[in-house]
Amino acid sequence: MKSKLQKTKLLSALIVLTAVFIAGAAKAQSKPWIVPASAKAIKNPLACTPATLKEAKTLYVTNCAPCHGEKGKGDGPAAASLTPKPANHTSAVIREESDGSLFWKLSEGRTPMPQYKKILTETQRWELIDYIRSLSKSK
Ligand code: HEC
């Protein structure tokens, strides 16, 4: 039979292991989001017009604003409870990212953001990239 001391040791080892595991999982989330170079280089094939922007606004308000906020500041009603936080689509980091890179991230998703290639058409996703750009301009 095991001694009480052995049991205690086993228990504390388990606790440490669990903590390491949780820390590891949290770290996985803060990993840089690597976009393949080929995807980064892709240019937006759509012509941005008032009509496509209007359509994208409707898509954005319905699909994206709950997390990213109506104006794309990353402050939607669901944002407070999310880790990592939804990106601020008007930030300098996003402004400097290529259309292709944003399109790829939107398409692939990363928890908690859904994989939009399964939800929206390619045209809708490119329209949304134009819309994200317009959010920075209309500040
Ligand atoms: C459930 C909440 C949620 C919804 C809905 C959502 N996003 Fe996101 N989005 C996030 C989070 C969180 C991140 C940051 C993910 C990360 O860094 O790992 C993110 C990141 C992004 C990025 C990448 C920004 C960067 O780092 O370059 C883009 C682009 C984006 N979202 C666009 C959209 C668009 C467009 C929609 C609507 C079609 C949308 N998101 C809907 C939560 C959401």
C-alpha cells in the first residue's frame, strides 16, 4: 500500500502537470499567425465600388461586428469574453498587412474566429477585405 506521503507527491505532480498543460494551451493561442508567402502575395481581384462596399457592410454588421465591433475596433459585444481578443481592423498593424494576408486569415480562421471559407463565398470574403480597408479611411 502507498504511504500518505507518496500519495501527496503524486497529487502535486499531477497538479503541476495540469498547470503546465494549461499554460501550454494558452501559449499556443498567442503564437504568431503565420500566413504562407504565396497567400500574402495574392491581390484582391474585385473592383471596389460603392455597391460592393454596401453589400460588405451588411455582411460585416451581421457576421463580424459581434466580435470586431460595428466600426471594426475589436470591441464588439462578444469581445470581452474572448481570448485572444478580436483584431482591431483599423489598427496600423492591419493597415500594413496585405489584402492577401487578411483574406487568408479570414478564410482559414483561428479559434475563436470561424473558418469563413466554409461560410462565405470567395467574392464575399474579398468584399469584406475592401470593407475593412474602408473602416480605416472613414475614421
Ligand atoms: C467569434 C468572434 C469573431 C468573429 C465572429 C469574427 N472574428 Fe475575426 N477575429 C477574431 C479574433 C479573436 C481574431 C484574432 C485571432 C488571433 O489573433 O488568433 C480575429 C482576427 C481576424 C483577422 C486577422 C487580423 C490580423 O491579425 O491580421 C481578420 C482579417 C478578421 N478577423 C476578419 C473578420 C471578418 C471579416 C469577420 C466577419 C466575416 C470576422 N473576422 C468575424 C474573432 C472573430
